[in-house]
Amino acid sequence: MNALLKIPAQSWLNSIFARLIMTYLIFVIPLILLGVYLYHWSYDTASQEISLSTERRLNQFAIELNREIEWMELQQFDIAEDRKLNRLAILWNIMDQVERRETLNYLSERLAAFKNSSAYIKNVYVHIPAVNKSISAMQGIDDYDQASFDYFSSAMEGKDIRFTVKGDTLNLSAVRLTGKKGEGPLFVVQVELDNAQFQNELSQLNLYPESATLLIEEKTGNVISDHQQRDVILSSYREHRRKNPHDSFQVKVEGVNYHVNQLHVDALGLSAATYLPEKMVTKPLSKFYTWAWIFAITSFIAITAYLYSSYKLIHIPLLLLVKRFKKMEGGVLDIPIVHHRKDEFGFLYARFNHMIENLQQLIDRDFKQTMMMQRAELKQLQSQINPHFLYNSFFILNSLARTGETERIEQFTNMLGEYFRFITRNGTDHVPLKDEVEHSRIYMEIQQLRFSRRIKVDFGQLPFGMEQLQVPRLIIQPIIENAYEHSLEKNTGTGLLRVQFHMKSTYIEITVEDNGEGLQTEEIDMLQARLHNDADTDEVTGLMNIHRRLVLTYGEGSGLSLSRSDLQGLKVAIRIRWKRGESACTDF
């Protein structure tokens, strides 16, 4: 059995897996069966009650809305038959100014009274082409709206509809014809309905805040929802109403199950649908108060027993293992777990003890060897004092002595002393970045005594936040020396050396670039490949030495990167990973 399931315990009966299965069977299955029975019973009852309540609300809303629309249509018809309005549309050209003004004011006041008579009305318009005016309840007498006149007069031709949809707004419209064939309408009466009022009324239909109610115009499919953010529910309803045009149904939207009740108001050409989250159906379960308490008490006892068993069998042994791992993270590798267990945790403890033994051996063999190699490479770099540089330094000193420039001799010897003091000292392998930069600046100033006329230097300012960053020694000056030796000294024109510092959110970057003419792009690519792919080679060049030490100190993502400079020479980027506010001033 153990071989079949691959359980690292001495026997099946000793395995935690078997104990958990038995505990589950004894305590959980009876509770699950009881809970399933109670849930389905209460759910069906609550669902039926809520559906009936929702249908009653939808029916009442439909009756009241139909009554309101019929009243508005009656008022609209009355306005269309208004004697003064018809006289204005027919006899405008022969009416005097006083009569025109009085009639227009009369119509504006009547439209305002019509608009205020119903909360569903947003505005009422009369578009009269003969007058070249559009009169509304809100704006009064305004410029003629040709587009609205054409839209509503054409929308009514040969169509048996009660609503005209313009944009996302429902409108009631009436057209007054002249009675003569071929002539356009005298005017159009437009009643613009208020979407906000519909949304407010639809919100009143929701039994719960999580519910959603939609009103759909059947001809055009235009939808008014109780909230604008119901777009996801709206798209789901459009998909499912084709499959269930008359019945209630259930649908899942963004992981939430909804009960959908819908009602078609054929007289208005409208449909109303209410979405109720399934989780709300389970709320009205007060009838089952006694059963709920019995279930809760039973569940509590079962859960307590199960948790106690889990604590004894799993949590205590696991806690011991976690504590040992924390000690291991802190560097304590000589505290094995003493145990006599024969289950899976006994297997884990034995593997853990074996792991820390192997880890100690790996540290002794690999980590210490790596640190020794790092220090050896640093010593090698320190010993690589360029004889050519030393010869040139003495030549400069001799020239200054011949000319009797004692102040410059003092300045030069101080710089030369600081240079060799930094490069030969055997203290810590890491220094503040400001010291490394100062050493590189001194080297550059020494070289400028030789090449001040041939080579220009742009040495950037070190940002304040980078000054105390601890870095390996000799990571900038050897790169500058490389630029002088292999590029700038051989340049036929004026040389340019640029050193810049950049501070990013997760790393800092120091760039050294020149305008040398010696390297081709293919050679730069080859150097870059060797730098990053020959990590295990015995060859140790200056650039490779710096790259290895940066990777060892800061991890992957740090090191050197070679590319073509904007100055058309070689660009060497020194990248050091760090976290803003944490590592910038931390000793490594």
C-alpha cells in the first residue's frame, strides 16, 4: 500500500493521510448531508417567495407606467389639436407681431405646464417649420431644430409604435399633417422622457441593493437600467433573453449567479427584467431558526474536534519544522531535529537533517572557494600597476621639476600618493562610492596633465543619494584607464571622455564612454558575449574581473554592459541593483 501511494511513512496506519481521511468521514460527512438537505429546502422556499414578490412589483410598475403613458399621449394629442398652435403653423405669414408673440408665449407656457404634470417628462418640444422656431418647456422659444423635426416626422410614417428612440432616450411624438398629399407635416410634438426618473423608479423595484432592474424597448432594443454600471448585466441579459423570451431563468455574470424575472408589457412595447443575486435568496431563512442553531452547534463541535486533531497531527510538527527553517535562514546550520516519528513528518525531519549537513558541506566547498577567488582577483587587480602609467607619472614629475613649478609638483605628488594609497591598501574590499569616484577623478586629473590639449573630460557629479553606497574597490578607475590606453591615446583627433551617474528606482548606473575610433561594432558585441558567457573561464581580464565581483556582490542583473556610445566610441555601463531607501546606505 505504501509503495502504491508513495507515502514516506513506515506503514499506512501511521500516515497522516489515513488519519485525516478517517477524521473527515467520522465528523464531516453527516454534517454535509444535513446541510445539503436544509439548504435545498430553504433555498427553494425562499426563491419561490422572492420570485412572487418580484413579479407583483413588476406588474404594479407596468400598470402604473401604462396609465402614465396613456395620460401623456392624451395631453400630447390635445396639444396637437390646439387651435392656436394650428393657426400659428398655418397663418404665420399673415399674423402681426403682437399676435405672433402672444401665441408663442401661450404655447411655451402650455408646454411648461404639460412638462410639470408628470415626473417622467424631461422636456416637451413643438417643432414648427413654417415659423422656423422650436418651442420647448425648458428653453422656451428657440431656433428651429430641423434635425429633430425630420427625425420624428420620418419615424412616425407607416410605423405602429408608441415610442421613438433618439440617442438613448425614449420619446413620445405626434405629427400634425396638412391633409394635402405631398406636403410635409405642419409641426411635430415631441415629448422627451426622463431617463433619470425611469432609473429612480426601476431602483424602487429592487428588493436588495445588489439587485438590478432593466427596462427594454422591444422594437429598438434600447435599454434603461437602474444604474449606469450595470453594463455587464445588460450584455448578459441581451444574450439570454433570445433563449428565454417569456420565462424566468438563471444566469451567471462575472462569477455571480442571478435569478432573472421578466415581464413583457405588450401594450407599451416594453419589457422589464429584474436581476436578483442568488446569495440574497438565502437571506429570508428565519423560519428555519431552530434548524440553523442545531446545524451551527453541530458544526462547531465537529470543526473543533477536526481542528484539534489537525493541530496535534499537523500543526505542531509543522511548527517545529518551520522554526528550524527560520534558524537555518539566520545562518544556524548545526541544530538538527531530534525525533522518533514514523509518519510523513518523520521522513521530512530526516530529509531536513540530511539537507543541512549537505548545505554545510556546500558552503565550505563552494561559498568559501568563491570568496577566496573574489579576494584573489581583487589582489590581482591591485597588483596590476601599469608600468607605462608609472613611467609617465615620473616623466611628468621630472618635467615639472625642470620648469620649477613647485606648487604643481606638490599637487601632483599628493594626487599620485592618494592614487597609490587607494590602489594598494589591504583593508576592507568595499568602500563608499564617493571614495571610489574620488579615486577615479584623481586618476583622470593625473592623465589630464599629459593630455589636457588632446583629450577633453566630462566627469559628472555624483548624486547625493549614491555617495554612501558600499561598492567593491576598483570598479570605475580601471575602466577609465582602459579608455585612455586602448582608445583615447590612439585617437587622431580631439578625444572626449564622459563619466555619468544615474539613479533609478531599483538600480544605479555609472557609464564611462569615449569617442575612440578603434573598435568595430562586431568587436564590441564579441566582448559583450565573452563578458557574460565566460563566467567559468580561467581567463581574468580587467573588465571580466569587475563584472564577476559585481555579480558576486549584488547578484544577477548587476555587472557590466558594453555597447556603442553616442560619441561613436565604446560605452561601458556599470549597473548595481538596489532598493530605494534600503540598500543605498547599507554595507554589503
